[in-house]
Amino acid sequence: MPDHVEVMEIDELPSTSLTKVREFFAQDDCDICNSPAATLHYGAMTCGSCKVFFLRTSMAKRVFLCDKGGRCEYPRDRCRACRFQKCLKMGMNPEAVGRRKQLIASAKENEEDQLPDLSIVPYFTEKSAARSRSYHLEAKKFDNPTKIVSHLLGIERFCDNEDTGKYSSYENFDFTLDVDLSEALQFPGKICRRTPIGFSSGLQICAKDPSSLFRQLYCRLTLHMLDWVVSLDEIWMMSEKDRVRLISRQAANCVVLTMAYNTYRFDASGVLFCHGFQLEKTLGDSPDANDFSTVMVDFAHSQLLSVFREIHLSPEEYVLLKCISFFTTGHLSDEATEIVRNARRRYEYLLAKHIEEERPNFSPTARAIRVMKILGLLPKIMKMAIFDDQYLAKMAALDLQGMRGRITRDFHLSD
């Protein structure tokens, strides 16, 4: 079984009690109206009221007008047009409303008359409505789902690089944080060498300087993530600015899901890092580091791995979930937002299609429930990723363990 990671000299980190850390996982403010107790709905953290508003608006394809020309300050002005505009700005996806419900039963077409296209929120124009209706026709044009899933599995094997199996030749493991994200996307190998990822191995690959252990693990996991990301065709369809913004915002989702899935795969007691190490509940003498590791391990096992085990999550479902988790809109250009939405619905379709083909004995309802259980993991992945990202941001800002660098700046400290 892999050993634990000894994170050294974390005492300088701002003090946080375990109770406060747990509260992070228990509650968030709504991205739309700032109300407390929000959870993830349709791509953003929202309260129950904003979720219902967005659902009803999307299902009815309502068009609202703003008396102030879109200059309201929601929630103070209580303008429905600006409220929906903010929902879209924060990454909520109207097309996800109908798709999720159609997994359980076919909904009747909404026959309400639509207002003229005079809204400051022109999402439901005739063109966009036609695009939404054509979703299932577009999905049928996808290549063979089996081939796509096999391709994604091949990418994962390439990122793991376990086939080489030559751990002994990597004792002098060179790595650096001084690479910009834009440069790393072009040359991922500048961050570190492509050693075998070592999720399953108890043989630890140590750097020349033992005090740099955390940086070593961070760099190898970052390279694993970047090798995976650059293989996705969709990111090369958008501008460099959008590409960097999307990856910097979604990288943590990919990393924590990769660690959680391999923890489940190899039945580890903590949370697997790489190079034969795993995150245990106790990291040493630092209360703050111990709080972080305790909550991360508990949350991963209780919220993610418990579902993985319950449904026996397959490697194919994992790679599709990873794609779905990555393609989340928010703070991108209109063109990039459309690319991300198309990619997400593509992988959601492929997930449903894969389950249909692999489980022919399941009833349509049973298959739909399985899809919903898998997609229900998304807010939990996001929650764990946000917490991990905030902790790494502290380490980078304070240069703890030498974690200050250009790549950590771009991932954890940039807007």
C-alpha cells in the first residue's frame, strides 16, 4: 500500500479550525442573489429560489424586458430580465434543464406564445430555440460512441504512462513551477518528466531534495492533467484567452476526480497522489494541514467513493464523467461558451448511449437513474475541487513548500 505524504512546514498557513473547514462543504452563497445554503444547479451554485426561477424560465422559454436597458443591480432591483442575464453570466445552461428531465420521461413541448425578440436576454431567439430542438439530430451524427470511449481510455493510459514500468530510472526527477500556463499547453513536458504516474505502486520516486516532495507530486499531477486536456479537440476551437481561462478554472475538477477515481480503483484508505504516495488524515504537526487532509479524505470517501462503489463505476463512465466535469461554462466569450455547451451535451449523450449499449438488460428507467447518479457527482467534485484550489492558493501566495511559481499563479491566483 502506498505510503503517506509528509507535508512539511505548513504551520505558516492561516489558521482554520476543522469546524470552519467542514462548514465550507456544508454551505455556499448563491451566485445569483447571494442567499445562503446554495448548491450546484445547471452549472452554478444557486439557492432554491433561483434554481426554480431558472428552471421555469428555461422550460417556458420566456423572454423578459428590462425597463433600465439591462443596467439593474440584481437582486436589489428585482428585475427578472437581469436576474436571468446573471444566471447565464454565472454559467447556468438552459439546455441542461430539458436534457436532464428527458432522461426520465419525454416532456411535452411547451406551446406558450413567445414574446418578440426584444429582450436584453436574447438567449431564446428563434435561432437558439431551433438549435436546442436539433440537439438529438446532432447527437445522431456523432461517431461510433464505442470508438470515442476507447479513444478516451487510450488518452488516460497515455497520461498514466504505466506501461514503461521503469521507476528506478527516475530517481533524479526534475520539475519546475516556472512555466506559464499558455506555454505549458504547448509544451506540457516542460513542467516535469513523464514518469509512470504510480497510483498503484508503493515504490516512491523521490526528488533530489526531499523538502520539495509536495512540488514534485503537484508537478506530476499537473502534467497528467495537461496531457489529458490538450488531447481534447474542443479546446483548440476557442481563442487562447478562453482556452487558458477554461483550463485554469476547471483543472482542479480534473485533478481531484482523477485522484478520487484511482483511490477507488486501487482501494486505498486515504486519497492517492502519484509516485506511490497518498494523502492521509494526519500530515504531521500542523493543525491546519491536518484539518485540510482530514476533510479531503473524509469528503472523498463519503461523497464520491461511496457512490463509485455503489454503482461500480466503470473506467468508461469515469473518462466520460471527467469530460463532462471539465466542460462547464462561465466567464467565457459567447463563442467559447457555445463550444463548451456543445461539448458537454456531446459527452452527456455519449454517457447515456454507453450505458444503454453496455446494460441492455436495464430498463430505460434504470438506465436513466444510473445516468443521474453519475451526473449527481458533479457538484460534489466541484465542491472538493474548490476547497483543494483554495488551499493550494494559500500555499502559492505564501510560498509554502516553495509552491510559488508561474504555473501555480496561473492556476490558483489569477482571476
